[in-house]
Amino acid sequence: MRLLHTSDWHLGQSLHGQDRDFEHQAFLSWLLARLVALAPDALLIAGDIFDTVNPPLKAQERLYDFIISAHEALPSLTLVMIAGNHDSGSRIELPAPLMRRLRTHALGRVLWLNDGELDCDRLLIPLSDATGATAAWCLALPFLRPAEVTGLHLGEDYLGGIAQVHQRLIAAANARRQPGQPLIAISHAHMAGGTVSLESERSLVIGTAEALPASLFDDSVGYVALGHLHKPQQVNGEQRLRYSGSPIPLSFSEVDYPHQVLQVDFNGEHLEQVVPHRVPRAVDLLRVGPAALDTVLATLDALPVPDLLASVVQHPWLEVRVQLDAPQPDLRARIEAALEGKAARLVRIAVDYQGSGRRDGDVALEQLEQLTPEQVFSRAWEEQYGSAVDEPTLADFLLLLQEEQLEQQP
């Protein structure tokens, strides 16, 4: 059996206010071609399909057009996608009855039956091989919000509730599978030991709980297709626990990431190999600096002129970081003048004031969308009270934030 593992598409994302639909369209076209070339039995999309709980119409069209095209190209392909922390679980599940006709399973939430048992049937998906026989079982674990894993039957321990969901689902899968059928989990979570991209990954902290232990997935699970962390990586060096990473760089901090999808091959219950397939970059991200202004201007002046055959949407996104001793009122004008006629699209200027011990210019030029709600709250608290926010207050704020996000979901 062959699978393709991808995650963190963030359809509808903007880079400092700039639309990135061209890059997402290019990725989805490439992925469709890879599906045809590799002929996998299943495609797993491990959450954060959209960038926001209320994605723009174009982003939704991209997803559903891709699903239809994939089904037309490979009618036997099973597609499983789960909601991430950026997604609305309800929105992901809304067209599920229609998508099942395209062999697509969309899971956004976990549900509990009246007797307090986990509804495992909807989270366990049989994966068929080329003959149409069930060759594996997929355990779908969307991002688990506190309201879904705490309450009457589970208590108020968030991590304990998450552990209960994993234990019950894995037990149900082991009871259902036949010899030779591997268990393959798809999960959107921050596993302990994972490397975070600070500029673009929304924190999953709930109170004081964040990273989950890899022990949630016992040895009966042959592969765990993870989403949330944008850098491709193995968890604790384990071949079977992997983040595929995002298909495009979602911030300038991700410029050097090896963006990819993962080909996962099983021989019966044995994980045979995991092969990365690099995603070609439709649009480059360039960083100039940090350096003195004269050096930055000289570097900008040396940038290439546009290729007459290339569209402007293919020009690189550009971030400029300048080191200054004092404010420079005409800084933007000088940078924009140096970029006149160059093949680059300026999206951000950041200033490092030398000798100050902190990057005042960087703070002043930050846009609100660059900050997480936690960062905004912490900075406002420090400005108001002159000290860092204490852990209990921050935990209360984060719980309120989770409740607000749930209320905003359709």
C-alpha cells in the first residue's frame, strides 16, 4: 500500500497582506501531477487546510476543485483530511456527505455517544488497495479542542482527555483490523520535541499544556501522519512519526525549509520506506540584511531586472532588514527607489537600532497580523502594568481565546 502525506496548506493565507493564491494554485497543480505519477492508494491531509476559520471563497474553491480533479484522475484514490487549529471543524465537515461520493473523508471534530463512549466509527476509515480490498485502517484525529475532550464523562483534565481519545480509538482500531492490515494515524498536534516556526505557527497552548508525548501512539500504529509544525521532521527520530511540513514557506523564517510531501510505502504491516518529494517553489522569498543602510541599498541595486517572459506574480517576495544608529525619515523612499525596475515585491521593512539592546524599529513596523493573540495580550499587559504577565492570568486568557474561536465557527 502507498500513501501520500501532506499538511498545513493554509489556503487563503496572505504574506504581510499580499495574496498568495498563485503559489497555492501552483502547489495543487504539482500535487495532482504527483498523484497521477505515483498512483497512491490514499492521500492524507493532516490539518490546517485553510489559514483561517472563515477562509475566502477562492481558497474554498481551490480545495474542492482539487478534490474533484484528484477523483477524476484517480477514481480509486481515498482522500482523508482533518481539521487543524487554524480550521473550523464544522466548516471542514459541512460538505462531508457530498465528498464521500468522491471517496473523500473530512473529519473536523470528535463526537461522543450518549453512553459516554467515543464515536469511533466515524474516525476509523478503511483504506483500500488497488484490488479494492481493505489493506489498512486510518485513525483520524483532528485538532482536539478542550470542549471536545473534557466534560461529564472525561473530567476537566485537557491532556487526560486527549489521552483517552487516543487510547479508545487505537483500541477500537486494533479490534477491527485483520492480520496484515497496518494502522495509520493522521493527527494535527504539537508533539514534544518538535521544532517550531515562530513567525507563522499559532501556539497550541491551552493553559500550561502544549506539546503532546509521542507515547500517545503505541507500537501498534505503523505510521503517524502529523500536521501543525511547518518544518519537515521526525518526532524523536522515529521513522513512523513524521511531520510532512508545509508545501510553501508561510513566513520568511521558513525560507530554508525543504518543503515536501511524503510518500509512505507499506508491505503488509511493515513500514517499508518514507520518500520525500520536494515541492518546487513557484515564488521565492528573499531576505536582504540585516546590514547597514548603504550595504542594503547596494544589495537591492544588484537585484536582477524582471524577466520579460515572467509574470509579476512570479517575482520574489522581499523582506529588508536595516541596521541604523538613529531613525531615518526617508528610509522607505530610499529602499523603494533602489528597487525601481527590480524583480522583487517588497512586503516588509524591519529596522534594528544598534546599541539599543532591542529592535525598536522591528516592533514599530510589525503589523498586527504578524503577532499571535498571546503576544498581543502579553505586550499589552507589560505596557499597562510594567511586568510580565503571570502564568495563571495567561492561562485564563488562552482559555477565553479558545472559547471565542469556537463561537466564531459556523
